[in-house]
Amino acid sequence: MLKTITVNCFKVFSPLNYPLKASKISNSIRVMSSATNIPLVDIDPTGVFKYILLNVYDKDKNAAEPQMTIVRGYKRCNYHSDIYDEVQAKLSPLDCEPLGGGRISHDPDNKKIHIYGYSQGYGKADHEVAAKLVKEAYPGYTISISDEGY
């Protein structure tokens, strides 16, 4: 049985020796063999900011299927590539692959998160996948998506 715990509003999976069941979100969401607790979603607590959707691989992305899909978004990053660089450095020695990006509007007072737009460098992320991951991390929120806007 998989044990789910919540730390700082993020769901993490522990212990790591339990497999995750594949969901409709992505067949690539699985437990990391060499990672500890990696939150599936890490976004700023409020505001409008860029985000990216990433596949995370165990050490060598050419040797295996992605181990998990994650969402990252921060106001402090001016470009989607800045988010990628920060996440890749934090998750080293794991390898990350950007799947696309967009923007997130996070309104904690009204418990709303809107996912929209695209990344000029990485293209548009699959906002439906991002929304499903965000909904798991923010279960009391209304999550909406749109392909409109930059």
C-alpha cells in the first residue's frame, strides 16, 4: 500500500519501495528509485508566474522511461528556462526533460488556480496534465485551464 503524506501543501510519496499505480494523468508517474521526497507540484503560494511541466528520469534519461512528471512555477524566474535550470540543479543527479510551459495565476484567497499560455522556448505544456497534478496538491481549489494568453 502506498503511504501519502502532505508536507507544506505538497503531496509526497513515502516509503519509496512501494510502486505508484499509473493514472490517467500520465503513465510516466512512478516512484523514484534514487530520489527521496520529490513533490509533484512546487509553485509559488500567490501571484502570476511562469511554470513548466517536466519528466524526471532516474540518472540517465536515455536508459529508462520517465520516473515521474512534475510541475514547477516561480515568480522569481523570468524565463521558463530559469525554472528548468533551478529544478535540474536541485534534482541532480536525476535528469529532467521540459515538456512545455505556460503561466499560472494562483489566488489563494479565493482558492483558484488558472493554468494558461505557453513557453516561447519549450512550447505549450499539456495544461490538462498540469491541472490534474495541481488538483492533487490543492484539493480544495478550483483549477481552470485555457490555451489563451501568453
